[in-house]
Amino acid sequence: MASVELRNIEKAFGKVSVIKGVNLSVKQGEFVVFVGPSGCGKSTLLRLIAGLEDANSGDLLMDGQRVNLLTPKERGIGMVFQSYALYPHMTVYDNIAFGLQLAKTEKHLLKERVLNTAKILQLENLLDRKPKQLSGGQRQRVAMGRAMAREPSILLFDEPLSNLDAALRVQMRTEIKKLHQRLGSTMIYVTHDQVEAMTLADKIVVLNEGRIEQTGTPFELYESPASVFVAGFIGSPKMNLLQGKIISTDGDLTQITTMYGATINLPIRGSEQQPGDEVVIGVRPENTRVVASNDQPLTIVNREYLGNESFIYLAQEDSEDFILVRESADTPLQVGMPVKLVLNSQQCHIFAENGRALT
């Protein structure tokens, strides 16, 4: 196991700045997930840690030692890529052993490590097969085994499940989580899928345009998003984000109204917010409530029945924007009904015009 620390890491390709002053600490044995949309810099950051890319500036430390000039091999890194990259003419055993053979590992130790790795990944009965005889999930486990067999201090995963179907992704998420629990290794995992991030991570790092938007546990990011970007990215389905305006401030309470007529009163940090200021109100679908009303501009435009729950979509006339409400499966709400939006201030998140959280 090893700790990782990034100090003001910068990376550019030509004139395009990709990583912009990233500072991050990863503890020994921690499972950290980098998540964000395509192009946010998460894979580049992983490659910088691996030594496959060189930082333009900043320091990268492992166990307190600066490793900027060390090769991937010297850093003790194991990496699992999006592509399995298995050798089709080799058996599972030989694919797992390949890195050890390159490192000229003694034969008895090589065999011991391969068999131990195969046992951990439940590949013992597949060692004589070739990749074409394996399922997608089995191939991914072989790719993981090849990285693990060298007993690296840090395991890096670059979107390893993106080529699998939905059922296999769920299965492999469980396998990777169990693997971390068994090994206790430091793992850094890249994905664009926030469900993967929420289910796997001890700590999530949300990246946006080469910068860290927020770092925290899945619970912290879901319950206390630091920005509009994090609020809209973390959570499935995503948070409703409503345009609002401050009506008045009275002591510790601020009154805010939305374009849909709902009004809330709640405390807001700081005294810089003034009546008339534009804000964004964030509320999760499970905390969004509506009641039937004939004098409101919102109408139910769609209802999705999912067996154990229903998703209700609300919109104004001629608007492409909608509000999503999570209701019980037997809700009486039906398409075409006019409704009124009802918000509980204790379940709302308020963001300033610059996108940063106020509550």
C-alpha cells in the first residue's frame, strides 16, 4: 500500500491546459474515484500518477517521496485499462504471468503469485483457457489479475467497465469492491458513471474542466454538493435545479421564490446576498412535492412506472425544461393534471449566480 499526494499539478498539451493546479491527498488503502464528464481531465490525471504522462509543473509524491522523474515500473504501479489488452495466443495463466516474466521473477515465486491472484479473482478453473473462450467479465478479471500479480503498491483503473453490458457492470462493481476489501490496496479508479463512483468509492473526486469541484465521501457529495455542477452530476436521477430570486432578507431568514411560484424561507451564510439577486434552488426528485391545483402553470407531461416507484415529469406549456418528481408506484398523479410545486426549505440547496453553494 502507498499514499499519493498531488501538489499543484499542471498539465497542458500544446497550448491547451488540461489539468489546472490540482491538489489532492490519497491515504494508504483508500479507494478513490475520479468522476466527471468526458474531457474533464480524469484519465489524464490518472496517467500522470502512473507516470505515463509528465506534469508541466507541480509535485507528485508517493509515501512522501517525490516521484516525478520515476518510470511507471519504478513507482510500483499496476494499471487496468479500458481495453482488456490481453494476448489472444496466450492462456489466462500466461497473460497473468506476463509482467512477472518481463521482470525476470523467479519461477517458483512467479507461479505462487499467479495462482494466488487467480484464487482471489476466482479464475482457478480458467487458467488453461485463452481469451476468446472467456466472457467479457472474465476477460476483465484477467486484465486485473495481470496488474495485481506484480503486487503493486497502487492499483489504477481507467474506466475498466465501460465495454461491458449493464448486468456485467453491476457484477464487476461487486467484484472490484470485494477485491479492495480483501487486498486493502490503495486504488484509484476513473469513471464517467456517477453510479460506479457512488457504489465503489471511499472518497470521490469530482473533476470539471481540469479542476477539482469537490472531494468527499459519496454521502457528503450527495447531501452537501458544493456547486451547481456537483449537484447536477451526482445522483441518479439528477437533482432538479430551479431558477430563483431573493425576495427579502429578515434577520437570519431569507425568502426565495422560484419561477414556478414556490416560496421558501431559510438561513443563508454570509450577508452579501441582497433582494433581487438571482439564485439556483436545488432539490432532489425524492424531496420534490406537488399538489393538484388549477391556477398553476405546471402540468404533468409524463409518468414512468418502474414497479416499485413512479417518476413524474412536470413542465410549463411550450417549455422543454422539466422538473422530475419521485413518487410511490400507486400515486394518483396522472398525465395532463395541473399541479402546484411545494418545496420544503430543509430539503433545498441554494447556489449563488457563480454556482457555489450558499447553504
